[in-house]
Amino acid sequence: AQSVTQLDSHVSVSEGTPVLLRCNYSSSYSPSLFWYVQHPNKGLQLLLKYTSAATLVKGINGFEAEFKKSETSFHLTKPSAHMSDAAEYFCVVSESGSARQLTFGSGTQLTVLP
Amino acid sequence: NAGVTQTPKFRILKIGQSMTLQCTQDMNHNYMYWYRQDPGMGLKLIYYSVGAGITDKGEVPNGYNVSRSTTEDFPLRLELAAPSQTSVYFCASSYGKSTSGKNEQFFGPGTRLTVL
């Protein structure tokens, strides 16, 4: 069975400082991993995805994530936060061949302070 | 393209009432999904469909029904609303199976449902 744990429910950073959102996963098979962002009262938007190619994945809006199999982690980072990055972020895992689709983490609320 | 659209955006139901949440996509996607999102939680899959006429249960199907008569539409039916169904409901679609990671899911804006 697959699962995903987002280690922080809330993260606050100042504008212009780095962002780190942590995610650990559990999977019996080769997983695919995603980060989605949800702005207030909006649907979810895909930021980036890992599908067993390069372990460092670059996404939209300057975000990137590194797949570390030995640590079962897929942390999301951004060098410099912008006010528009304030949103909720979901780490998602999907096992290869799974018919039950995606398993979502509980989310991390990112606040960006001026 | 409008992408994935959902109606209504908000709804308040009384216990025991029924309603249908509408979902339409104009991307000619084969796969469609219904999720619910409870406060402080991630999304949980209610039902999904791999094509017209084919549906299957997700993680939390009890109290819901779906149908898929066309590629574009995937309505979610609540027959006897209960307070436990108070949630935000998201519809999503993808071209193919998302498990390969080759097909992202596109989400609608959500329907906020309250059952009193």
C-alpha cells in the first residue's frame, strides 16, 4: 500500500527567502510522485512530477523537488519565495500499475510574509 | 478550452435531501474522478471512470453514486444527504491513467457542500 506524509502542516517564510516543504512517502513499488498547489477557493494545479527519470525535477514558478529513494523523500523547494506562492501544497504518490490512482498528503499551508 | 467545470459552487442541503453535483470537461479526456476534501485533510477518491459507461469505486464511495453516459460528463449523486458529507468536492480528469505519471489530472474549482 502507498502512503504519503507531509511533515509540516504550516510553513511561514519571508518574501525573498527559501522555501522548503517536506514530504515522505511509502510505496511497495516504483512510485510516481507529484506536487500540486491549491490557491484559495481554486482547484488543484500540478507543480511538478517525478516519473523515474531525472531525480531532480523542475516545475513551474521556480519550484523544484528531488526524489531521494534512500530517504523515501520528495521535498519541494524554491530559492526565493514570492507573495503569490502563498497557498496550500499537496504531495501525492501513485504506484505504478495501481488502479486506485493517487494518494494525497494532508497538505502544507505556506504563508509568505512581506 | 474551459477545462473542468463544476456546478454548483456552493450548496446547503438538509439531512435526507438529495442532489447531483455536475462535472464537465472539454479536453476529450478518458479518465474522470471525484474527490472530497475535508478540513486539514488531503483529497480522498470517491469514484472514478476510465471511459463512458465504466465506473469504479474509490476509497470512500459510501453514500454516493455516479454515472458516465458521455465522455464529457461525470455527475456525482448524493441520495440521502448526511452531515458527514459536508465537504468540498473536486472533479478531475486526465487523458489516461495517472499512475504512469505521464498524464496529469486537471481539477475543477470545487463545490462546497454543507449538510445541516
